[in-house]
Amino acid sequence: MKTKNKIILLVISIISFMFILIIADMVYNFREYGIKSIDDKAHAIAKTVEHSLTSQMVSGVIDDRELFLSQLKNIPNIDKIWLSRGQKVIELYGVGLLNEHVKDNIDEEVLRTGKTKRVIDENIFSESNYRITIPYNATSTGKINCISCHSNAQEGDTLGAITIQMSIDESKQVGIKTMTNTITIALILMIVIIFILNIIISPFLSLFDSIRKVMNKAQKGDYSYRIIGVKGKESEDVSTWINGFLEKLEITLDSIDAKISIFLSENQRKMDKDHLINVKNTVERLSDVYKFRKTIEYDETIDQVYDRLAQIIKDKTGIENFNFFEANTVNGEITVVHKEKNIFCNIFEEGCRADRTNTMIDSTQFKDICPACHSCEKYNYFCIPYSISNELDLIISIFTESEKEVERVQNLTPYIQDYVDVAKTVIVSKKLMHILEKNAQTDALTGLFNRKYLEDIIPKITAQTNRLKVEYGILMLDIDFFKIINDTYGHEIGDNAIKIVAEILNQNIRESDIAIRYGGEEFMILLYNCDEKSIIEVAQKIRMNFSKAEIPTGGMTTVRKTLSIGVSMYPKDTDDIKEAIRFADLALYKAKNNGRNTVVRFTKSIFVLQNKSK
């Protein structure tokens, strides 16, 4: 139902209810007024009869009252009137005339109780009557002393009663006519009010209905509807304002939606029809992605970036079974960069189909689609390749136990894409920084760390030693008579000798140990958490292996060389690692003086001799 009809119906209901109440009140008051008027008339007649009879009694002509009583019937608008003698009067004066007898139970009740009795017989469509029986009670006060004549009566005894019966049809007709006129006037007034009200509020109600329709569409995300067909200057102004606002809102939302969504992998409008909700979701999504980017920019290593990306995937998508792989597009090498769950596919030996085809691999579309996942029959797998740079791809491999979960993952791939996209530049930047840092800290000839790396790592080693209470063995190595190789065979053969030393060092130390090309033909090794016996064993092993190594000279011949090694321990020998390195260098100098091709452990005596020689 239209609002206009609702309001008009409500107004009619209210006015009708008010008029009904007014008419009901008028009917009630009119009836009460009519009855009171008749009642007052009856009491006046009763008093007149009482005074007349009393006067006749006092004047001694009471026996001639029959004429008076017969004339009472001729009172206008009186249908019947009669007197009833009480028992006290009968005892003194007898039953009296015919018109003085008790007629019915009402007379008897009034004579017995001394109280006025009214009986109203009302009928809408037939005759209506009013009857009242008024008692005459004995009293010794006032102008007339009833007790003086009625000696057997006491104060308050009922001496008699007068009954008056009359028709109230005339009063009823007057009331009906009055009510009819009132109702007619009320109906006319109601019609006039509704007509005027309709003229006044109709434009506003039409405007309200139009606004309601437009807002209902806007609530559902459709902002294209406009308010039309309104009348009246005020309504037209309001419709113009609202239409202008909706047009601006629609244009603005479309523009924001289109421009913001280009920063994300998928337009949010495909997810929600409401542009306003769409913009809200897009802004929230952009905000989350921006916060992620700002966070990973301050991460120190690329591993931290991948760990944070993995945490985002778990928190934002609820995916738990996944791993990250880096694929080098140049050499085909594949590396695990984040392991969240077990690796089920044989990706390292058989390669990655997703990386090779640069397409998503979905096992629910074709069973055994990837040859590297022949042992994944218990799972559904979903592998997504992301191009990070021309030389690097990131592969996110996801495993699920149900096809329904695969479908959910497919719907979440644009969301993952957003975070990978913003991480691309950071990953490339970290990669480049790592390469630059590695180049700056690595010897180009041997691939070993250089002295710059040593300078950078010394504070970390010092802090680690103090915190974990571990010891480092320091080896200083030097190729014996290296200058002869360069002078005899040339620098290229000397470089070969240096490369062989580097290979032997890498073969005889652990991953936790650090091998450094200290300068020229001199090398240094930092052995992590190693006791003194093990340090000497490692040093002797390196010395012996190098002494057996054959250095090609460019022709059919080879040459062999030896190493001299000096050993110190940090922090056993000194709590200053730089001084411990100098102690190892002093021990190396001692080994050179002792005939070379030997290992010398630093002692305080070496330090004393060195100072004396200076």
C-alpha cells in the first residue's frame, strides 16, 4: 500500500474515532439531560401534589380531594399518575379512594424503603417510557408538621407515594434528529478535511514514495534510479538535491572503483554488486597489501620476506598445506625458499610443470597432470607460478585433501596474487642486495669470503661467543715459496694453486666454519665451536692434502707445494678476536721460520720472542 493511502486511511480512522467518541458523549449527555429534565418535572409535580393535599388537609376539605386527584391526569405529557397510601395513613384514615391504592411491586418497594424508584423502558424503534415513584416521608420540621396530623407516624416514616409515568419518545426523537444532524455535519467535515489534507500532503507523500523506491534500490547497490514525477516547488527542490547527490555518488563510486581496482589482481565488482561495499572492500584490501609491503621493505633477508608472505597466506586465507619454491629460468635450478609442510612432489629431479608451462596446475581438472607428483595420490594439488623477474619464478604449491578445498583455493588465488605482486620488487631488491653484498664479501678467484666479510662478521662472532660461550679455532695458512711459482710458471699457475687451496679448505671444513682468502696466497679459517685437539687435526689434514695435490703447470707436468699453518684459539688465548687473529699470524710466522710445511700452535713464548725481535 502506498504511503499516501496509508496516511489518508490513518487520518480517516483517527477522525472517525474522534467523532464516534464525541457522538457517544453527546448521546450519553443528551440522554442524561433528558432524564434529568423529566426527573425534575416529576419531582415538581410530586411537590405540587404534596402541597395541595397538605393544604386541603389543613383547610379541612381533604374529603373533596377526588376532584383534585382526577384532574392530575390532565397534566400535559403525563400518561399516568396515581397516589399510594402508606400503612400509617391507612391505619388512621382508611384505604382511601380508588386512585390511592398500591398498584404494583414498585409502589410497595417505595412505601417499604422510603426511597425514590425510577424505571426507564428505552427502545430505539418502539415506544419508550419513563416511570418514577416518589415517597412522601413524615417530617416534623419545616412549615408543615406531618406528625401533628399523623400521630401514629414517626420521623421518616413513609406516609405515601406518588407515581408518575410519561412517554419519552418526543425527547428520543429530538435526540435522534440531533445525532443525525451531528453525524451528517461530521461526515461533511471529515470529507472536507481529507480533501484538503490530500491536496496539501499529496506532493510530499509522492516524494516520500519515490525516495523510498530510490533508497531501496540504493540499498541493494543500484544507484542509477532517480526521483521523478513529483509536484510542488518544495518537492521538486528536494528531488533535485537527492538526484544530484545520487548522480555524484554513482559517478564517484564508479571512478574510485575503476581506478583503485587496477592496483589489485581482480576487480572487486565481480564479488559484490554494491559499488559502495566494493570500494570499501577494495580500500581495505589495498590497505592490508600496503601494510604488508611497508613491513617487508624493512626485513633484513629474503627469507624473512618469504616467511611473512607465508604467514599472510595462513592468516588471510586459512590455507595451511603449502610450500614456496624458487625456479631459476636460466639454468632450471629449483630451490625451496619456504617449507610449511612436507614436500610431496619430486620437483627437484623432475622439474615443475607449473614453472615450465607458466600456468596453474590443478589436479582436480586432470588426474596425474604433473609427473613430479606421482606420489601425491592421497592429495589434491594446486601449483601457481608467479613471475618475479626475467630470471626468477616463485612457485606456490598447495596441497588439499578435498576437491572443495581446491575450489576455495582457486577463488583465493587473486588475493594471493596481490601480496605476491607487491613482494616482487622487494624480492628482486633483496636478491640484488644479496648478490652485491656477496660480491663485496667474496673473493672472485676462489669464491671464498674476503677480508671485508671478516671485518663485517667479527662483531657477530664476538657477540655469539659471549652469549653462547663457544670457542673458535683460528687457522692462518700460507703457501710456501709461492713467489717461485709465479716467477717460474706465471701468475696463471699461481692462481691455479690458490684455487686448489680453496677447494681443499672447502672439502675439509664444516658448513658452520668460515674460510677466508686473507690476501695473496694467505688464507684464514674460523672453526666454530671446536676444541684444541680437533683444530690441530683439521690443520694437519689440510696441510697433508695440499702437499699431495698436483698443480698443473699448463703442460704435461705438475708441481706440488706445501702449506704453513699457524693456530690460535679465541677466546682461550685472548678475549679480543682481532688479537687472536694476530696470534695465529705469529704462529704462522713461527711455522715459516721452523722450516715450513708445518702446523704451529700459538703460545705465549712466541709472543715474547716476537716482542724481543722488535
